[in-house]
Amino acid sequence: MRPFFPFPLPQVAATFLGRPQRFLVEARLEDGTQTLVYCANPGSFKDCLKKGSPILLWDSPDATRKKRYTWRAIKIGRYWVGTDTHLANRLVEKALLEKRLPVFEGYALSQREPRDAKGGKLDFHLTGAKGECFVEVKSATVVSEDCARFPDSKTPRGIRHLNQLKAKAKAGHRAILLFLIQRGDVQKFALNRACDPAFNRAFDQALAAGVEVLAVKHNVTQRGFSTPLPMPVEF
């Protein structure tokens, strides 16, 4: 069966060796060559970085790129975990266009990355008979038992987006914070309260203002991502 969202090709199998910098991963290709690849995720990836784990890379055709390969997924036990946050918005956009998420029934995608009068930017602007809806997407990669969590490090950018969503809600629009989970070994989502007290405060204030929270999971295989599945959110 074809995945809901196939991994972009060409794809290269490799082995994880280490993460010397936040945006770099050291990998060993199948021919034994060791190389540094681009990591499009600033998160800590706590408990995901086991040396020797199988990983998937995207081989860019752009000869001008500083790093030829981009890290797309890592296998943890029996499960593949998506590691490229650049794919998160593409997954959500496809789900919106194909009407895969019931919570957005009655809305149509109007604009990607809309900016407000102050230059602030969110991920999606939707419109419909019910009015306007603004959506910000965050990738949740940390897992505790069967629960995905966010954040996994301090996130001033996340606080800024929460404040923008809060302003939209106060202006009478629908505002949604969507946590995108690229792994199949979870059954629910909860905030990582121990990580960033400032984000906690901004999160609670946003909820009080009417901001909604949604969690969506994609199972991941070597071929790509399954159909999006809404997950319970625990507060």
C-alpha cells in the first residue's frame, strides 16, 4: 500500500554514529563511508540517539548544498521515528487539502505562513463559513512510555507563537496549536511541564484565551508516513 506521504527520493540507508552539533549528524553509509549530514531538527531527541541505529537519509540533487544528505528518520527498537521537522508542515498541508482531519471540517486552506501587521508568522490560515482559523504546527519527538511530549528544550520561538495564537483567539478567530508526532509508538500527547516554565505559563494563558490544542500522529515506515491519526491530549 502506498504511504499517505512517501519519503522524498532518492533515499539512502545508513547507520547513526553520533550528533556532534545540533544541526549535524555523523552517519556511516552502506559502503562504509562516514559523512556529516544535515539535521533539520534543533530538539534534543532524548532517548532517540543510539549509536548503531539504522537511519534514513535524503540525497539532495543540489550540488551547491553544504551537506549532500538530510537526516529523515531513525529506527528505535521496532519503530521508525521521523526526524525532519521540515516535513511536518508538508504533512499537515496534505491532510488539510485532502480533508483528513475532522476538526477542520468546513474550512479551506487560504494561505501558508500568513503574517500579521507586526510581522509575526504562523503556519496556516484557513477560511470557511465559520470564519477564520489560524494554525501553528510543532513537532513532538520526546516520548515517555506511550506519551509524546513537547517541548524537549527551552523554546522562546514557541512562546512567541503561543502569544500570536492567543492574539488571534482574542480577536475572535479560531486558533489551533497542532502537535505533529512522527512515530507510531505513542497513544497520547501531554505537555512536558518540567522543561520550560516560561512556555508553561504562555501555554496556560493561550488556553485561557481560547486557543485549542490538537495532537496528530503519523506511523512511520521506511517508505514514508501513514494517514494522520488524532491523538488524545492530556492536560
